[in-house]
Amino acid sequence: MPSIRVLGHAYRAWRRNRAWAKHEPETPYLADLLSGAPVCLHVGASDGRHSYVMTQVAPKAQIHAFEPSAFTFEVLKVCLAWHRISGNVTPVNAAVADAPGELLLVTPIKMSGRMARGYAYLAAERPQSPVRPDFEDKGAQVEPTAVTTLDQYCEAQGLSRVDFIRMDVEGAELKALKGAEHIIERDRPHVLIEIHPLMLEGRFSGSAQAVLEVFLSRGYRMFALNADRLEECSDVDVEAPWKDYFFVHPDRAADLPDGVFKARMAA
């Protein structure tokens, strides 16, 4: 039986999703990417809000939702049950990186004393405060978490194709993508990824440009919201602590549903 604290967090998330409240501005564009019965990987699933949206715009979608936090994973499972989408979404209590094993999940503690669960990230060892270069904290909670790669997971699950990846991993983008090179080469999935320039450089010895090259070197086209307009772009905004970007490959353009991406890819 889930704890009262888990149920409380799940209820707030469930109610917010039902009201379509507090969703990220990129969320409505998922309807322009997904149709039919897509196979989706939701990496950094949190309480499952993007998984919920995927099932609303593509009711036959099959989603694999990765969440490393033990607490948030329990919230995720309750939300899936309450939304009645457990048949569509397979929850996975693991982080995603470039090699399987075990790492630490570092969750900053806000100055108020509350947990900053949306800022949790992977680390090989316990960091010193400040735990993030873009966040003021008063310490952190650290827990071990299992780690897999998307390539390994898809092979183990017998997933012969992947159509869409939503990734929000707080700076571990490059590591997660290195562990997904096979499915990216094989399937050219659509991708919505949150890129964190400061975390990439400050905690993962990477860069936003290296993340960008994973896609542009393979011929993907890149889109981002500027104000309320979706525009094609070729660079990451390194001044922003984080920002979402869409990547769509021309090889998959013909399969897109009618909408803004299909129109832009035809231009």
C-alpha cells in the first residue's frame, strides 16, 4: 500500500494532468509527432505527465517510462493506475546512461528544506554543496539507483523499433544518448530532449554542442519554441540553464501526422 505522502503527491499530479495544468509549453506539439501505435521511451518520467499526454494523443501508444527515484517511482505507478493507462505504460525503476550498473541519484534540498525532486541528477559519488551549478541548496539526499542503457533495455525487451524518445535527465543527456546509439541509428526516432548546458559542463564533463552533434551528424533537423512559435534552429541556447528541443529526421517525415512538423519538414 502506498504511503500517505506518495498518495498526496500522486493526487496533485493526477489532478494537474486531468486539468492539463502546468504542462511544459512543448507538450501540445506531441500531437504533431505521434499517431497510430508508437513505441515511446520516456526517460526521466517523474510522475508521468508526458506519458499521460502521449496516451491522450496516441491511445495505442506503448510507453516505457524510466524513473530512478524510489519515491517518485511509487508516485508514478499510482498516477498510471489512476489515469487507467497502466496497460500502455511500463514503469522502469532505473536511470539511463552509457553503461549499465549502479550510480547515485542526488536530489538537492531547497533552502526551504523541501526536496527539489525535479532537479535530481546522477553522480558517481556524493557531491559537495552547492550540488548543482544552477541551483541554491542546503545539501542533498543521495540514494543508489540501478542504471541501464536504452540499447540494452530495448534488446532485452525485444523492442524492434522505437518511434519517440522524451528525455529529461538533468545533464546526463550525452551519457544517455551514447547508450542509445543503436536505436538512434536503426530507427531515427523523433526526440524531445531537455538540454542542460551548465549541468553538462559542470557535472558531466560534456557540452550542449556534443549533444547537438549526436543528432545533426545523423541528418536530424532541430526545432525549438521561441516565445509561442515553433522555429527551426541549429544552435543550443547556452545562456539558458535548460531548454527543450525537438529533433526530427527526414527519413521519418512521411510518417508524421498532419501538423506543424509535417509542414516544416516538407518546406
